[in-house]
Amino acid sequence: MEKLMRLIEMTPLLLLLFLPFAFAGHDYNQALSKSILFFEAQRSGYLPHNQRVTWRANSGLNDGKASGLFAQILKVDLVGGYYDAGDNVKFGLPMAFTITMMSWSIIEYGKQMGANGELGHAMEAVKWGTDYLIKAHPEPYVLYGE
């Protein structure tokens, strides 16, 4: 009981010591930069010259070629897009959702992204994904996906 009373008496002191850490500012600029950089790390296809994630290389360069005779006739090119989460799989629906959310973020917070120097990177990220989705829908009533 005595230890409990001592702990209760020390609570205000502990709060005073740790409260500044609880309300410490967060670096949202850095969080934004790293989250957009994550998308660059998930790129599939022929990577652009301005790729900031330098340890990545071109990948998935045969995507779409294994889709059979129909794909060979249409010359389907499914190179590009984003991997789901480092697992070398491209899922169309999560990719479309992600691109949509990023697009809305640019619409809503484009000025703030521009002030942080990330607007161009965010727009490139959207374009990278939409270019792939356009390729995945080469003609009416045809959609390549998982």
C-alpha cells in the first residue's frame, strides 16, 4: 500500500517530465516526403532517370507477355504500375484506390505539397499508376487484372 501511495504522489512529477514529449511537434514535411518516396520504391517497369530510390532497378519487364495468344495479338504491355507492398505483385484495385486517394490529396493539399517541394513527386506518382491502369484496359470490354 505504501508503494502505491508513493507512486500516486510521484504521478504529477512524472507527468511534468514526460508531457513535453507527448506534445512534441511532428515533422509532417518529412512524413509526406517519406510516404511519397515509398511509392517510388514500389515502382515496377522501366524506372525513370529521376528515380530517387537508387537501389531499385527495372523490374517486371515481361508483364503481360504471358497472357496467351490473345495478348500477343493485341501486343499487351503491362509493364509499369506499382507493386502492392514489396511482394512483387500488382493488384489493380488497391492501386486504383491509392492513386485516387493521392489525387484527392493533391487537389486538397496541393499548395502545402508545393511548399514542401513534393507536389511534383506526388503528381509523378499519380501519373505512374494511371499510365499502368490505362495500359491494363487496352480496348472496350477488356481489362487485365488480378
